[in-house]
Amino acid sequence: MQYREDKHGNKLSILGYGCMRFTKKGNKIDLDKAERELLYAIKQGVNYLDTAYIYDGSEAALGEILERNRIRDKVFIATKLPQYMVKSVDGAEKIFQEELRRLRTDHVDYYLMHMLSDVENWERLKSIGIDKWIEKKKESGQIRNIGFSFHGTTSHFLPLLDAHDWDFCQIQYNYLDEHTQAGRKGLEYAGAKGIPVIIMEPLRGGKLVNDLPKKAREAIAADAKKRSAAELALRWLWNQPQVTCVLSGMNSLEMVQENVRIASDVRAGEFTDGDFALISRARSAIMDGVKIGCTGCGYCQPCPKNIGIPQAFQSYNLIEVEGKSKAWMEYFQNTALRSKTSSASQCVGCGKCEEHCPQHLPIRQYLKDVEKTMETPTYRIAKKIVKLLHLY
């Protein structure tokens, strides 16, 4: 197993165990199966275990497995505060104490503000005293490292990274999201600040393995080194030294064994020109069927009406890649779940974006297409509920 250090010199396994996808038997987690798989991973050197308050049964299962095998001190636990549910410090404290009980521990090694969307959202949390609460928790040792998980655009990620003395962060990143979400720019910015980066969705929920178009499968099958689609995607990530740990929702022993094998011999900077070309061919094949040829360069930003144009187009294009429900959910996350909404319907047709687009895309028309497809009655109702409940 390879390791990379955090800000304080802790050695984190470059492969992290994502506990959200423990196998379920009926409505409950299959604890025996999860235990076998997790214990194997830990014995092979995996020491970063990721869960969250809202992952049904995950914290409790993880806590039971660690306690009954007496291995709490051999691993780092990462879990998350659902900050969108928190209205006061007392509310945060109640949730945190419940998490400690579930995890059967007296401290959390890596604690995240779950789905922190932008600086404005962080300022809301500060206004209720969450920053002072965090300081006290760190002083007491109940929280060892503080960070946040993020879904959104680079333009929101960079200022958020500067808004607090974060110990680490977690972003969605893979070769399909290289220039969307926080993106390579966000990853490298975090690296320059010395902030460890934990990667989620390295395989896009399995889409970069199980649902590749024919041309992408053919490109990968032609790899002279005979690497699988999953191995290529993981090696592409670990090739970047700013990537500290890659989470994998492993739910079979075979998957654990394969990922451990890769994480044991991979090195940053190992990719050749041919490897990058192979990834480029696979990415191009995936994107061939998309409707909007946006490269995510960001020259159209900032929008006077706060529309995250590249992210809106990315979500829209996901319809062809991952299906409408997944695309809709990503669009909802990145437009409605933020303090300042960024829906395509906010466009007033000023045209400033089109003046700067190097692809000369008809952005205003595309935004109308996005609005028509993505901003369904369900979207509008859910968006209103979010605002009424002040979740963001």
C-alpha cells in the first residue's frame, strides 16, 4: 500500500474505503460480508474509512466492526456533519454526539461539513457559531481534522478553500470531471496551499467501468499494458501528486483485492504520453454523444446572474452518459442547493457569456434547452422547499 501525508504528517493510504456502499441484505447492511471485506482491506494497509451521518446504517456498522475487532486505533475515521440540517450549534452538537455513539468512539479523525456549496453557505454556518464550535472540538481532541466535501464549480471552490484554515477537503474528480466540478484547477490550488485532497466518485459511480460506449471499450481493450477501465481511471488519479486519497465504495472481496493491488505499486508521475492519449480517446468516446460541446474552460464566467454555465451544461450532457435521473440530481445539487441559486432559468439573455466563449457556442439557446429539460415541476417544487426550510 502506498501512503501520502496530510498537513500534520499522518500517513493516509492512497486507497480509502467508502462505506456508503456496504452491501445490504433487505433493508439492513450485511454486517458479516462488510466485515470480511473491510478487515481484508485494513490488513492490506487501507487506513482511511469514509462514512456520513446520512448514509443509512453505515456509521453504526462501521463502529460495530471496529469495536468487535478492537482495531479502532489502526484506522482513521472520516464522517460528516449534515450542515444543511443544522440551524444552531446545539443542533450540530446533538448530531455529533449521535455520530460518536454510532461509531463507538470518542473522537473523529477527519470531520467534514457535508456538501458545503459556497462561501455564502460557510458564512451562514459561521453566523451561528459553527467555527467556534469546531475550534473547541479540535482543542478537546474530539475532532482531529476539519474539512468539507464539495459538489459545484471551480469558481465556488477556490474562494471556499480560502475562507477557513481547512485541514483537508473532498471533491468529485475523475477523468470525465477534469475541467468541471472543482476540477484540475481546484485540485492544484489545494495542493499549492498544502491542503490534502480526498477524491470521491473516481469511477463516476461505476459509469467509467460498466456503462462505457463501444468506442471507449475498444480503446481501453487495445491498451498494450492490459489495464482494465477501472485501473486506468484510478492510475490517472494517483498519477497526480496533489491527490492524497481516492475513495472506493468497495462491496466485494474481488474489488478490494484488485484496488489494493493497484494502490500498492502505483506512483505519481508514472503516466506516459501514450497513457494520456488513451485516456483522451476514452473520454472523447464517452462525450461523442453529448448535446453541448462545452469544454468547461470557464471563459463564460462569471455570469451577471450567477449561472454556473459550464456546470449546467455538464449536468445536461450527463443525460446521454448516465441517464436523466442522475443528470437531474447533479443539476439540482449544483444549482438549487446553494445559498445563491444558479439555475439556467435565471438567464436574462445579456449575451456576455457568448462574447467570451472560445467555442462560439450559442450559450443563451443552450441555457433555454437546459431549463426546459432539467427544471421540471419537481425541480421547481424541490427548490422552493430547500429555500423555505433554509437548508442552504
